[in-house]
Amino acid sequence: MQVELGNGLKSRAPGAARAALCLVLAFTLSACSGGVLGGLVGTGNNPTPTYDLTAPTNFGSLPRRARGLLAIEQPTALQILDTEKVVIAPNPGEVAYLSDAQWVDRLPKLMQARIVQSFENSTRIRAVAKTQDRVNADYLLVVDIRQFGIQAYESPLAVVELSVKIVYQRGGRIAAGTVLTSRVAAGGTSGQPATLALDQAFSDVLVQMVKWTSRRI
């Protein structure tokens, strides 16, 4: 059950969802900025504004080109994040959905596409693909979405936190792991400013991810 909170928010009612809320203060939201795609999806007089995430193109100084083939798995996430809906935390321990914004696709699927594009843009990996492409990769990049959304109960803040592991394709041994985090001040908690801040935070994490991975494969 969801309850309208006003100001573009839909609250997830307590009960079965309470366990998820306690496990996650993982907020989900996404961004509309510069090259970010924005549009309207829906029927009737009030279509829902739809936002995309962007892949960075500027990575600063990078190590030499890696020789291995890297496959990107679709990121994992708890159910509250595995959606095209945009999530916000209006109060500590509370998770809500924005009613005036949605993603172009489920967040894990969208994130996988932008991770692949980021590595392609960096030109520092010999080849990169999705695991669904069934390539014979040397390494797998495994990502878990820990936080992705707006913390709105103080000054609005976009928070992105991803757990990242490099796994050898042969044998499945973990080669390296880290947690990448970015926090960006948001200009508001409605769809456009909230998604703008999240896109900026996500882009920062993607730059960190490309640099960290390139030095280890």
C-alpha cells in the first residue's frame, strides 16, 4: 500500500515494508541534467516526467590501457530499489516515492547500461560488455546498490553508494572490492532538482569506478 504524502511524495505504508525500510536507508532517485534525457510517460492529463542517467566522458588522469575483457553484471538491489520509481527519504527510517518523476527503466538495468558506457567512454578497457552478451570475459564487475536517492529530512542531499567487486571469470575468485560513495547537495526535493543532483552524484561514482577498476585489471 502507498499513501500520498503531498509535495510529490508517495509513502510506503508500514507493515511488510517496515523490514525493508529498516534494512535499507537506501534511497533511490535519478537525475536530469545537461545531456540527461527528460520526457513524459503516461496517459491522461498528468503524464509522469521521466528521467535518465548520464555516463561521464571526462575521467582526468587514467592508468595505461588494460588488456582484459570486462563483463558488467546487472547490479543487485533490494526490492525497494529494483524499480523505475524514484525514492526519497522524507524522514529518518522512512522511504517514499516521488509522484512527479520516474526512471526510463528499472534502476539496476539502467545503471548497468550507464556503467558499460562509462568504461567505453574512458577507452581504458580493451573491451567491455554486459554479461547478457555471453562473452568470454576475463573479469566480471559485480555491483550492489547500497544507497541511491535523496536524503530530504535536513538539507536535501543526493546520496549514491555502490559496493563494487572485481571477480576472476575463471574460478570465481574475488580479485578486489571497494565501496564507492558520493554526496551532492540537491536544489530541492521535486523531480527535476532531485534527479539533477543524483545524476551528478552517480557520475562522480562512475568516474571513481572506472579509475579504481582500470588500476586492477
